[in-house]
Amino acid sequence: MTLFPRVLPQPTITLGIMGLWMVLAPSASLGNLLLAVILGVSIPWITRSFWPDRPYLARPLTGIVLFVRVVGDIIVASWEVARLVVGPLDRLKPAFIDVPIEIDDPFVATLLASIVSLTPGTVSVDIDRAAGILNVHALNVADEAEMIAAIKRRYEAPLKRVFGC
Amino acid sequence: MIVDIVISLLILVGATFALVGSIGLARLPDFFTRLHGPTKATTLGVGSVVIASLIHSGAATGGVSLRELAISLFLFITAPVSAHLLAKAALKTRANRSAKP
Amino acid sequence: MLNFVIPVALAMLAIAMGLNLLRLVKGPSTPDRILALDTLTINTIAVVMLIGITASSAAYFEAALLIAMMGFIGTVALCKFLLGGDIIE
């Protein structure tokens, strides 16, 4: 088991590279599989010193629930944006909002920022991890406190549970 | 036949969302509101056109082809990243402009 | 059915790309233009995929993937340039 992290420092990325190679390869031949294994093992090994410590996936099931919810929210978000864009513009109330976040891990914080960018009416602009603030631009703010609470409840709390932090 | 209807629906919905995203880009008043259209609507629109293509090639060959899924996934991973960088760049250029007399 | 739907979708995408071009020319700021270029590439992917469906050829897939990658890298490089004046730190 001590050999495992030395030879395969990033098992998820190894699997990702192998999967992607097999999907993109024109045929699923033995040669391509061999090449996928070689690339999947060598690329994470060569770049190992650049990877930050990945957080531990504590609850994969909650992760799947969150993933489904985010996919649903992306569709709702696009519908919402579509309505706002086609409708009258003078009713829009765009604003910058500071959302206080309690996530220290850079990877999880990036994940949260990406989810916020893809979901209803918000794009993340800046993360200040030292101060614990995620600066968000919202297209139409009806109730600022409610919006902050929604981001924290729908995405931050499940993310913290998934990665156990 | 059903496959054809599903593909057509996905293509039409996708093209509509792509168009709406671009309308937002052309119509909204300032940069940060413009950022919303392309990051969400256009990404979803093009994603669904790509998935339509996936179903089409899967139905044509009789097998499952996941190659198009790679494009969709790539678009959904990169859209927030470029939106974030664009927002940062816009904040910086705005700060530079207001710093000048 | 597809013979009818694909030209309609292509027309919608053409209008979308025209609007992107309008924003690209009008600006007013540089980030606006970069955003317009980024949206233009994303719409191009949709056009290439639709042409791929009509032609029933797998070759268009590679083109779309390449456009997606080049578009993203171009956007990141341009934003980096605006942020620091340097693309590689």
C-alpha cells in the first residue's frame, strides 16, 4: 500500500486520462489500451509535484445527489437567464454580492465557484480565501440575504459534506 | 422515428438557447450582465446540440459513442473558468481606467 | 424531419453569430470583445456538430474538439494578458 501513492499519485486522474483516451481513440484495440495505461500512469507521475493535495472524497453518494441537482439547476438557470434577457431590461437589478464561505480547501472552493457560475443568475468574480469571501455578480437580485442563504444551503453545505471539511 | 424526434427537439432547444445567450451578449447594458448569457445559456445550448449529435451517431452505427460527451464535458468545465478570468480582467481594466485622470 | 430542423437551427446559430460579431465590433471594452470571441467559438462548435450530423461523418467531431480547445486556451491567454501583461508567469 505504501507503493501505491508513489507509483499512482493521482488515481482519479489516471482513470480519467485512460477513460478519455479510450473514448477518443478510433478503435478499442489492445494497442490503444496499452497506450492509455502508459499515458494514464506516466502523466500524473511526471506532473506529480504540481498537484495540490486533493481532499478526501468522504461521501460519494451525496456527491452524486449534488451533481444531479447542479445539472437540473443549470437547465433552470438557462431558462431564467433566457427569460430575463428577452424581457424588458429596465426591471433588471444587477448587483455584486459578497458571500461568506467556510471552505479552506482550494480545490473545493474552486468547485463551489464553478457551480455558482453555472447556476441561477450568478457568476463568481473573485475568491478571497484568506477572508473567506466569494464575490458574486448576480443578474437580478430580489433579496440579497435570501440569495446568499440559497447558495450556502444548496451548494456549500452539500460540498462540505461530500469532501468532509 | 422516436430517435429522430428526440434529436430534433434537442437541436432546436440547443439552437434557441445559443441564440438567447447571444441576444443577451448583444443587448444587455454592461459587461458583467453580458457575462451571464454566454456562460449559462450558450453553454447549455451547444451542450445539447452536441448530445443530439451523440444520439445521432449512436443510432447510425447501432453502438454507443461517447466521444461527443467529451466535448460537452469540456465545455461545462471550461465555461466557469473563462467567465471567472473574464470577470477578473474586466475588474482590472475598470480599475486601471478609473485610476487614470 | 432532420432535413427541416437542421437548416432552421443553422439559421438561428447564424443570427447568434451575427450578434456576436456585432458585440465584437462594438466593444466597448476589451473584455467585451474577448467574451464575444469566446461566444463565437462556442457557437462555431454547434455549427460544426450540425454539419457533422448532416454529413454523417465522424471527421467533424475532431474539428469541433479542436475548436473547443483552441477557443478556451485563446480566451485564457487573452485574459491573462489583460490581467498581467504576461501570458506565462
